[in-house]
Amino acid sequence: MIFSPYGTANVETDSDGRRHYRGLAPSLVDLLVARCREFSSAPVLVGSDDEIVTYAQLFERAARVAGGLRGAGVSRGDRVGLQLPNCVNWVVAYWAIHLAGGVVVTLSSRSTPPEVDHIVADCEVKVVLDDPGRLTEGAPFVIEGQGEDSIASIFYTSGTTGRPKGVIIRHRNAIQNAENQRRMYAAALGDSPLRSIIAVPLSHITGCNSLMLSTVNYGGTSIIRSGFTVESFIEAAVEHRATALVGVPTMYWRIIRDPAFSPAALAHVKSISYGGAPTPPRLVEDIRAAFGEAALQNGFGSTECTGLHTALPNEYALSHSSSVGIAMPVCDIKVDDPDVHGVGELVVRGPNVTTGYWNRPDATRDAFTVDGWLRMGDLGRIDGDGFVYVVDRIKDMISRGGEKVFSGEVEDVLAAAPGVWEVAVVGVPDDELGERVGALIVAEPGTALDTAAVIEHAQHHLLGYKIPELVIAMTEPLPRNSAGKIVKSQLRQSIDWREVPIYRRGPVTRP
């Protein structure tokens, strides 16, 4: 058996074998009330302008804005759009909507008018809060009797495979996920307080649930920034003595290579969490060397999982660096219809998992197996010790002449090649083979890509049919969405692969 630092205390098993944490607040309203009583004078927010808001002040401001929402006609269950950039008022508005009894519908501040119009119409949004400088107030209001099965929020997916779908997050889902996150933080922080930086969009499940909401649940402090730059991130971490950093792998790559980075100045950082994209083993080693005293943890989940579903504990960060970890105490994960290598679609269940999509019974039906497990859309395997390995997105798997090529496996190998900064592997349509393996590679800043060296490295680690035949050296960073994930659909559509010659690799002597 492996060691899990996340524990089984207060885990209760239902008659159907499913588990949940017992003794938690029944709703987000009850959670906020409890934390504001317990940590009344402690800081909960630090704004970009260094404005400090205590728990008591957050509650008072949110209650007044809730009164304003009630005055505007918002009642229990009404959807309220939240379209603000990262700022203190985003958090105030989020909690105000809950105190008013409404449902938070997150809208990216970068969304186009047609995208916003679609979401507003789809879930019949009653009010949209989109003025960062002004939130209408009224007599303080706090709703009572909000149940755990009530809808708390709706997060719309990116819509890369069709029109965006609204993922329903119930109060129970959010509360159970917040406890998952609390245990992950506690395993790393010990007696240290939680002070985390939010530089990813609060409108995304990571910024909202995995960071802001979980920090409130912990009784910690969120240091809010309007976006990510290495300079502002390091500055905020040093100035406010951040103890926890959360981000995608590329973020850490940039931080530890920046001239402003100083391990001594960031010695107060105790927790390093990463996810959202494959993390090359070499980068994990670099992070460990740069933050020697910090615990490293890889997290994996989705919007439909309300955030976190598995985590790789610090104790296994190096020895199992290619794994996304083990299931959290109340979460189940298994492989559906595995092949001879044990690879199949990952399916999950747990109290953090959504019950479906807003106004989309067809999509809800397709998302779940007949026995109620959520399809992740990821191909993966699980070893005998319970470590989960994601090998690819189903839609990104390449079929080359009838052979399966998992783009994630190829990306991991290429990312470890000398001089490679970031990489994306995609299937390129081909008349002869159906698809060929294409790779878009960005070299480390200040260097030129040595394509021959990268391919030779791949020849030492991959079977021949998996090695990229179409290679493009990119001069700009690869396009990413708000969650930090590479947008492969854009890469497939924006490049005329017919103009890219097939790379003819020479022989190599295998070790």
C-alpha cells in the first residue's frame, strides 16, 4: 500500500458504496458565515492595489450587495452573470450572489458579445454584474435554508468541440471539493498559514473553486492579480509572503529561469501545486531544486469534477512524476473498457462530480456511463498501486496507419529533449496513413531549435511510428486558453501542414 497524506478521517460510505465527507457546511452560505465568524479580523483578500479585506469586511460588503441584488429582483435560484476581471469586487460579487440566493454564472471578461449573449440566453440570466468599479448595494441580506442540492454555480465549457455547455455545480459539489483542496493544502503547509496567489482567471474553475473558494474554506488569504506575468507574480509572492503557489507547468518553467527569481526570497513558499498540462519529469526536478523546502503536488480534475479529483503527493513527486496521482479520499476513478495495455477512458464518480449540464439532457446522457460514472474524455491507465496516468485526450489520439499514437506520451519525450521549451503534438491528415504525427516545438528563449537533436532524442525513447515526421519550429509561445492548456484545435486549423516537408530521420544506435 502507498502512503496517502490526505487521510480518511470523517469519510462516510453510503449504502451504494460511494463516499463523502461528513460534518461539512450544507451550503456555501453556511460556509462563509462559519469562516467569517471564526476568522473575523483575519485578511481574506489582498487586491492588486494592495487593498486588504478582512473576513468580516467581505461578509458585510457581500451582504449589502446581496441586498442590492434582491432589490433588482433576484430571488432564490435566479441566475446572475458575473463578468468582471480579477479584482476584489469579483469575490465580493460572487459571495453576494450566493447570499441573495442566486446562482453564479461565470462569464470571462475576455468573452466576445456573441459568446456572452449565448450564455445569457441559454440559462436565462436575470442580471449581469459587469462594472468592476460599482456594485449596487441595498439593505444587508442573507438567505436562509439554502440546501446542499441547490445549484450554486454554472461554469460554461470552452466549446472547442461544439457550442459551450453549462456545467452545473451544486452546493454539495463545491463544499466537498473544497474539503479535497483543504486536505491537499494541509498536507503541504503543516502549521503554516495559507496565502495563495490568484493570477489565473477567477471566472475559471481553477481560479474560483480550486483557489478562491478553497482558500476561504481554509481560512487563508487570496492575493489577487489581474493576470500572470513572471515579474508581478514573483513580486506578489515576495511582498505578501505567499506560502502556496498554484499554476500550470509552463508558469514554473518561466519563474525559475527568470533573473528576478531568488530561492532565498521565496523560502516562505511551502506548497507548490501544478496541473492542467503534462509536467515533464525534468521540470519537476528543476522545481524541486528551486523550491527545496516546498512540498510538490500534481492535481488533476476538470470543471465537471468541480476542480480536483486526484492528487500526486509530495512523497511521490519525483518517483512518479508522470502520474497525476491517486484518487482523493471520497473520489473514485477507474478505466472503462481497457485495451491489452490497460489503457482506456478514465471515468470518475464522487460527491464533487456534477450531475449534468444546464438545459442539455442529451449532453448529460452522453457524459455518463450507464452505471453513473462521468466520462472524463481522457485516455489513461491505473497501476497496481492506484497511481493514475493520463496518456491523451480521446480527441487528440492519433491513428497512424492503424497504430495508436498518444500525443501526451510523445510530448513528454520531446519536452525532455535538449533545448525544448514547450511542445504540442497533433495528428495531421494524410492520404496514405490516415494521419501522421506532427510536432510544434518552441525552443528555449535565446536559442535556436536543433530539430535533428530533438528527433534523435525521440528515437532513443519512442517506437518508430510514434516519432514525429512533420516538425515545425515555432517562434512564438503556443496558444493557450484561460486554464493554461494548449489549444490544439487552433494549431490544427491555423497551419497549412501541406507546406511542411516530411522529416527524414537518419539511423540511430539505441543504447
